[in-house]
Amino acid sequence: MKDLVWIRNESMRVFPVRRTGDDGISFEEAPAVCSNLGGYLANISDLQAAHRQGLHLCRCGILRNNSSRYSALYNGTNCSDFASGGLQPPTIVPCKLPPTYTYMSPAPLAFCVL
């Protein structure tokens, strides 16, 4: 497995993990990425809880239900890239790619829980 970078805020159970370089993390790889760090892949409820605690990260991350999403508390440079139909923060934004609108995989991050 390639080198991983992760940042953990002790007040939140959810933390983002990314690979060094430009390689993303696929749906298939994400569970092992979190497991190798002693955690498990977050589900949507975990991400929503982190959002309520103040997680603002405008980068798509893989979740346990094979979706990719990010937590946006306010508009920023990249926060509205996937927000279709005028969806405005604060919200959990799905990362879907046109023209098929399937979830992004690989994604830049995996959201893990300790």
C-alpha cells in the first residue's frame, strides 16, 4: 500500500486519509486503508456527526456505502464543484461525476473512524 497521510483531530472520531502524490483511493481499497490505521471506513452518519462538530473539508472522500462525499460548512474555492441545483453549505455534498452522475472513485480521500 502506498504511503498515507492522515490528520486526526482528537475531538472528532472521523478523520480524512489521503495517499501521498496524486493517487486517489478507490471504493475497493478504502476499507483496507482505514483498517491499516486501526480504524474502519466511515458511514454517512459518522460524516454527519463530524459535520455537526465542525468538519469543513471540501475534498471528496470515500464512505462505507460506496459513495463519495464532503462536508461543507461554508462556500469556498472548491466547495460548490459538486453542489448541483443551488445546494448551499452547510451540508454534506455528494461527489457525482457527469454525464452518468456516478460517485467519484477513486476519490482524493477516505473518511476513517477510530
